[in-house]
Amino acid sequence: MRGPGLTSILLLAVFFGGSAAAICEFAAGNFRVQYGLMGQNIYFQLVLAGVPNTNGWTAIGFGNSMFSGLDVIVIRLLNGRVHVTDEYVRGHTHPFPDTNSVSVTAASYQNGMIMARFSRPVQTGDPYDHPLGGCSTWQFATILNRMGPDGSLYHHSMRPVPHVVCLEQCRI
């Protein structure tokens, strides 16, 4: 986990409306997501740069693996528009939408860059959503993966990067 730059901290402080002392970040290549816990909600800002104007997806998964089941926030670029959804996947199959626990505040595609700001509660009460308190494994799909013309996800072309996140360290 790299520390965010001062500009990022200031922008996120404005977005989150709180102190930015403990915003956390995961970055790999052109993929960067900053996140922080405020109250009972986790706030995210995801940026994926260098993206061609083509349909595809990226995601943040919560859990150890697809085989044990992943709670997934999927960010789709579909026909030039960005969509953020709450889904669940178990095994090598297509994910399915679950109860929408994600609130989207901004989502756009401009100049080869996907940007999405969204939040979700730490505990949702949805059996398909992993509780995110304490320390848990998050999976980051760090590239734009192939997708069908109807928005159906194809298997990721690059294995997601697992990262243990201790959410209490990311309090804002």
C-alpha cells in the first residue's frame, strides 16, 4: 500500500468531507483505488487510465478466491458509459447481481480514463456481501478485461491482485 500524494489527499478530503489522515490506496500500473472508512461506510475512488474506448470491466472483490466466493464491485465501461454494480461470484462462472449495497456518486469515462466514486456499508446484511470490518483480503482486477456486448463479463485476462486490507487503518 503506497501513501497517496498530497493532491490526492486534498481531493479525497473534499470528496469525503472529513480528515484525510488515513486514506489508504492500492495502485498497480494504470490502476489506482483510494478508500477510507467513515462511520459505517467505506468510500472509494477508482481510476483506471490508458483505457481504449471499448467495452470492458475492472473490479474490486472481497474474499479469498472465486472458489470460496467473492463479493464484487464491478465497474463496466459499456458503450462509452461507466456502470458500477454490486455482484457475487462463486467458481468459474459469471457473477450475478445481488442486493445493491453500492451507492455511486460519480462515474465517467473521459480521455482514456475511467473514474468512479462510490461507497458501501461495512456490514450490509446481504448474505452475498462480505463484512469488511477488521482485516480481510481484497482482490483488485487492475486492467480492463474483456466483456460481451451485453455487459456480461468474460474471465479476467490477468489474475486479480490479492491485498490484505485492515480497514481500521483507513479511517477518515
